[in-house]
Amino acid sequence: MDIQELVSDVPVQGEHSIEGIDFITSGKQYLTFLLNLEQYAVDILCVEEIRSWEIPTKIPNAPSYIKGVINMRGIIVPIVDLRLKFSIGEATYHETTVVIVLTYQAEDTGRTIGFVVDAVSDVLNVESKDIKNSPAFGGCMQPQYIEGLINVGKNVVTLLNVENLQYVEKHAI
Amino acid sequence: MAKVLVVDDSNSIRDMVCFTLKSAGYQYVEAKDGREGLTKAQAESFDLVISDVNMPNMDGIDLCTELRKLPNFKFTPVLMLTTESSTDMKMRGKAAGATGWLVKPFNPEKLLATIKRVVR
Amino acid sequence: MSVDLSQFIPSFLEESFEGLELMESSLLSLQAGDNETIHSIFRAAHSIKGGAGTFGFDVVTEFTHLVETLLDEMRDGRREVSPKDVEILLASVDCMRLLIEAARDDENYDKDKVAQTTMLLNEALSSGGEKSAGEKISQQSDNTEQSTGKSDTSTFSIHFVPEHNLAKTGNDPLFLFNALADLGQLTTVANTGELPALTDIDVQELYLSWDLTLITGATKDEVHEIFEWVEDDCLLEIKKIDKEPLVNPSDGEKETVSVNEIRAASNIENESNSQEIYPANDNSVVKKQATKTKAKAKVEVSSIRVGVDKVDNLINLVGELVITQSMLSELGSDFNMDKIERLTSGLEQLLQNTKELQESVMRIRMLPISFAFNRFPRLVHDLAIKTGKEIELVIKGEQTELDKTVMEQIGDPLVHLVRNAVDHGIEPAEIRLANGKSAKGTISLDAYHQGGNIVIEISDDGGGINRQKVFAKAVEKGIIEPNATLADNQIFDLLFEPGFSTADQVTDISGRGVGMDVVKRNIQSLGGRIQVESTPGQGSCFKVNLPLTLAILDGQLVKVGTETYIIPLISIVESLQVDKDLINRVSGDMTLYRLRDENVPILPVYQLFGLATEHTEIDNALLVVVEADGQKVGLMVDHLLAQQQVVIKSLKDNYQQVIGISGATILGDGSVAMILDTPGIIQMALAYAQNKQRDMASYKQFAIGEQC
């Protein structure tokens, strides 16, 4: 591959950046949240609800990032700590710690899983053309979980792939 | 709008006939065999009776014979729903006083078109 | 106007499968001369044919027509009911099922089987009855009207002289003329010549005749069809004329009346006619819709039929609940301590209501076990023919109710057990006779409730299980040592070992690769167990014990560290406080507890599940002794809590199967608790014991490895 092409794939800061403010566009909306100091986003249509952290019931012999299960209106929902899963910062639990419950509806099956994050920050409107490919190096997050990158002002928000996140325990170890 | 008595032992056929009648604005009453049909006919009058032939308890031919004995049903059109288009079948129906027959497979448009020959 | 009938396809399918079941069971019990049974078989076939035609399942219609023809001959007494015919009809029922399933799923079917059965049917028809076998199905073409030439109008002259008693069949010329008018422009001329003197008129008779002229785009057949029902009761001439007709005034009094005037005169509601002109329509519309919904029907919608009484009962209970609710909310709006008694009684009532409601809702899922038993008469009938044995099947307790899910999953194991009874249980007739038994063997199926369980018994009056043979076989297979001494029930348990088969030769009836071990595993996965009783020379009995429902379980709540677990009561042998004198430590970290004369391994749950707890001392710990697969273990827990009924929730919906855990439930405080899976825990412990040199970490690896 030509070096020129590689360069063009890397987002240039500020070039196509958009403001992280609430306005209705033809693009999609994304919920952004913090893991340590890094910003991440998921498709807002997948967000079932945002809950405050509560201690879940442990699942015996589960990997450490599977914190357990909780009862969400009669549904048993597993809780995954993304900070542990992706080795980002320290997994501490305090007042602002929240759980984002995501539902991914495939053709015949759907799954609902809660993800522990440090804080929920914003809702972003993003045109699909503004979602950049992620550079294929660096970071401790496996590429299948990353949908792309969004430039917001000076910051970069990592857009997560909800479908693959729902089966996070399947690609364990 | 005319009120129709639908007699058939098959739920799905009965549902379809009734659905078709309803969609055309007819009123209807259902019965699951000849005996039930006769009981309902004794209780109220109808402008039209549509009945299957092969049914448990009382078949369509017997139902027709019995209906013709009721004063209210002397001239009421009685249509037989049948898969048998043989003349023998038709003669038996006729002898019992049936007005006409509707040959299955059942086709909703055709049903509506043909019942207009006997009722409005 | 088009009416979409595709929504009725699922109910047609359901009804058809019910019809097929009825046909099958009736055929199996059919006696010569039993006309009522033949009639009901005929009616079932007839309904299927009618429905299939409507939805455009032509293959089904065609095939069923042959079946119906054969049945018709039997019904009319033109044909004797021979065993051969019954076999053919049974095979036909199978084919109809194949065809309907293929139509439902829009898939291919076993063409050879259908072709073969069609041939048999045709042969039977041409040999036995009077009707010709190749009778064509003509309805399709009858109904398909040719709409060619529609744009050209032609003129018909119709001479219509009804018989005087036409009205007695419910026909009315007025409606016929209305129908004709819908086809085009109609002019009617009434002949009143036959009208008798007023005093002689019978008001119930018709005296008029008509000359009609119709200018229409319809064909002569379409015009003729309108008179279809009356053509035997009238003089009818329909002629196509090329020119505009001339109305010839002739003898007698004639009046020219337009049909609209007739309509008006007879006080009949006149509606806008625009939508009442129906194009000559063939089945294609319905057919297209049928294909469209086939794909939809493929996603299996599982439904249950519920008796109205059950629904009514539910409605009553909900009514009571509403009353309790309003009583409580009224109490709450203005509450003071004086009303505490009323509050307590209200809450009690609420508890009662909830409990009854829960029971009723559960009962909706309950179906009589006859749904599972229904297939056995046919199965035994076929197997008896195949093995050349004479077998009578006795079914009892078929009204015993069982949860639908359990029912669906117990079907195959039961089939296997019945096959087994036919193949291995019942001896050939000559051996039976030699042993002083009747030549005809008996297999009985029985179902009854016992406690919170259902017991299904499959018994035969055959030779019983040959203990020596089982023993020898087990030694040969290396399952046991040659010098082992086993009690009867231990010998019988060998039957359920993987790879065990005592049949001298593997027949295609029971030796299909699925062994009794699979039967046992299936039953266990439903939370049930299977026991065998057998008396040499008198027969064997397999007893299957199943929970009534998979949705609810009676459990013992226990506490380990911060976590609450539920142990199914059915697996608990006893709970006890450890007496430290009875503890034996063997080979490293394995601890045994002497329970009477048995040594029961102690499994600390906190270790198994990697939990932190203060209660790590075995010496005076609490043990819950559980049993599965004949193996007892003592689960060491911190505290025993209450016993209660819990609703089982699957972990698989949003997560995955977890070893040692059969599911989860939600407790009264809204928190989640895991339900222990006793057989799974024992397997975990066994695996742990086998790897006891390794540490817990590697064991965990095993557990997790299994999950993925």
C-alpha cells in the first residue's frame, strides 16, 4: 500500500470535525461515555436504559470483567465492566459509575447486556461520512469492537460496534 | 344489510367465510354443525344460510330439509358449500330444498359474487 | 375488492394437522362396518382438501382427492374395509402430512414416497370400487373463467320460464336479474300470460316468464352460470345475437320494464353498484398471497389452544386481584395505624390472589399427555408389523396434564422406550406360547401425578431383563469388573451406560445409535429421573419421573459469602450440621463425611465458585447433602435460609450456560439468585478430583473451557 493512501486514512485534526452539540441532522445519534479519560460512543438506538451502579449477583467462575447479573424488570442482564475488558484505567465504583444497558436485536435473537462505564457524557449527531476508519495499530482493544472514530473538536471519540460487544464473553480469553 | 348463518365444522373455512362476509358488510352467525345451525335458525331468522355438506351430528342436506320445515325458512336461500361438484350431490341438495351450491376451493370474490344471486 | 385470506393459513395448517391425527387414530381403531368412524375420517380428509384448494396448495388438494375418493367408496359401502386399504390410507396420511409441511415451509417433499403412495391409491381405486381411479380434479379448471374477449360486448337473448314452485328453493328471479344487470345492460320483458285469475293465485308460486336482453362483455358461460342453480327448475334459452335486438311485441300482454324499476318497485336497498362488479376472478390472487405468507409461516409460531374454562378462571382471578388492589389503594390514601388489621388482611388476600393467579397461568401451559401418547398407537402398529409380533397397546391416564415444554422434550425419549419395549421386551409369539402366555403381548403406557411430579410408566409383559446377560455384556464392554457384585437396580442402571446394548443383533428398531444413555440424559436435563423394575418372565417397567413444569421449582435458599443460592429441593437428601468426628481427610485435599455407612465427599461451595467467606472451617460447617446420578455429595454452605418456590429464568438468553448453575431467579427483594445444578456440580467435583494435583486455577480453566 502506498504511504500516501495510509496518510489519507488517518484523520487530520480539525479538518472535518463537527461540534458536539444537539441539533437534528440526517445522521445518526450516538451516546458518548467515558472510560477513564477516553471518550467512547455507541449507537443511541441500542441503548435500553442507563442505570446507576449496583452490586450484581456473581456468576461462578466467570472472567473478571463479567461482574455478574442484575434484575432489570424481570430480565436477567449480565454486567460487563468495559474498563476491565479493555484494560483502560482502574475499575473503581462510586457515585458517578453508571451502567449502560444495550440491546442488540439481530434477526431472530436479541441480547441485552449492561456495560459499566465511568460516566455518560453526551449525545452526538454524526453523519456517516464523518465516521473515520480506525488506524489498525495500537490500543488494547481488539479491532472487532471498534466501528470507527469520530472527531469532536480536538477530541477523538471511539465508536464501538454494539453487535460484537453483545458477544463479548464469547471471544473471551 | 343481510344476515347470514354460516354452518361449517371446519374452523378455518368458517372463519374465512365469515371474514369474507364481514368485509363485505354482511352480518353473520356461526354454527359448527347442522344441529347447532338448526338451533340457531329456530331462534332467529336469517336472510341466507351457507352450509357445508359433510359435518358431524347433522349434515348439510339434513339441515336444509329441516330448515324448509320452519315457517321462517320456507323461502330463505340456502347455499351448500361443497367440494363435490357431481350432479348426484346437486340433486340431493336440490331435493332437500337447497337454493344453490358453492363449489370449493373457496374463493372470497366468487362467494360474494354468487351470494348476490340470492340476497342483497 | 380483494379479500386477503392468507391470515387464515396458520389456522388451516393447525386444523389440518389435527385432522391428520384424527384420521390416523381413527384408522388404527377402525373396525369393519364402523360407519361413523369412516365418516369422521372422510370429513377430516374433506376439510383438508377444501382448505388446501382455497390456499392454492394444489399438490395437497390433488393427493387428498384420491384419498377422499377411496374413503367415499368405503363410506357408501361400495368397498369393504380391508387391512390392506387401512395400510394404504395410513401411508396416505403420512404423505398428506409431508405435503402440508412442504407447503407450509415452501420446501420440497419426498416425491418418491408420494408417488408410490399415489400409485397404491390408484391401484386400490381401480381394483375395489366403481369410481375410476384417474378421476380428474376439475374444480380448478371449472372455477377458472376465461376472461378473454372481455372487451368485446355481445348481446344475449334469454328466454326464462321458471317453474311455478321455483321460490320454494329460495331462488328469486329478481336477484338473478340483478346479477345479470351487474354484467351489463339488461332489458326485461315480463310475460304475464300464465297469470291465473286473482282468486286462483297461490302467493307462494311463480306465474311469470321473462324475455331478457343483455348487452354485456361477459361470455355465454358466465351468463349461463348465473342460472346454474335454477336450470333444472326452468325452461331456459340463451342465445347470442349479433345485432341490437328488437323487442317484438307479440301475443299476450307484455310490459317492458328496466331492471332498475324492478329494483325500485321491490323496495330493495339500492346501493352504489360501482364496487359490486367483480371481475371474473380465478384463484391466482389467493395463491400469490399464499406464497407470500409461506415464508412468514416458516418462522414457527408456537401456540397453544387453551380451554375457555381456563381463560374464564383467569379472568375471575384477575377480577379478584383488581378488587384487592382497589381496596388496598383506598386504604393507602388515608392510612393510620388503626387500619393496620385491614392492611394485613388485604395483603394476605393479595398473596392468595397472586398465588392462585400464578397457578392458573401455569395451568395454561399444561396440556394433557395424550398429545405425546397419540403417536404411539401408530408406532406400535407399524413396529408390530415389522417385527412380526402381536402387540396390544394399552394407554391409561392420557388426560394427565404436563407442561408444554416438558411434553415437547419428552417425546423422543418415550418413543425410544416404547421401541425398546417392542423390540427387546415382548418375546416372539412362539416363545410366549411356550411359556404359557398369550401370543399377544401387551405394552402399557400410563401417566399420573405424584406429588409435584408426573410419572410416566412404560411397561411390557415380556420376558423381563436378563440379569446375567446384562452383567456379561457390561463385563465384556469393560464397564464393570467380572467379580463385581451388583444389586438388581445397579444391574439395571448398566442399561443406561453409554454404548451399552443387549440386543443380540442390532435391529433397525431400537438400535439406531441413540442408546438408553441418551434417553437418561434427556430425562435428566428435564430435571427428571428414570427407574427400571423387572421380573424375569413377567416383564419390565420403565418409570419416568418428571417435574410438572420447567418454569417453577421448589428450592432451598442457602447463603455462601455475600451470595444467595438456590438448591432444588428434589435433589436434597438431607441437611446437617457437621460432626467433626465423622470427617475423614483422604488423599490430599479430598474430605469425606461418614453419613451412616456411606462416605460422602464434602464440596465447599465457596471454593467451587471462588467466593470469599468467613465460614471456611469444615469442623462444624453446614452440609446440604444432594444426590444426582446415584452419587451423593455434601455441599458446604454458610447458612440455610428459607425454602420457597422460585420462577426459573434462563441465563442463556443474554449470557450463556454456566457449569454448575441451571438458571437464575429473582427473589422477593428484587435481587438475582443463582440456582444450583446438582448433576453439574457433581461433574465439576469429579473433574476437580481427577485433576487434584493441579490447582484450582487450572480447574477453573476447565470449567470456562467447557463454557465456550
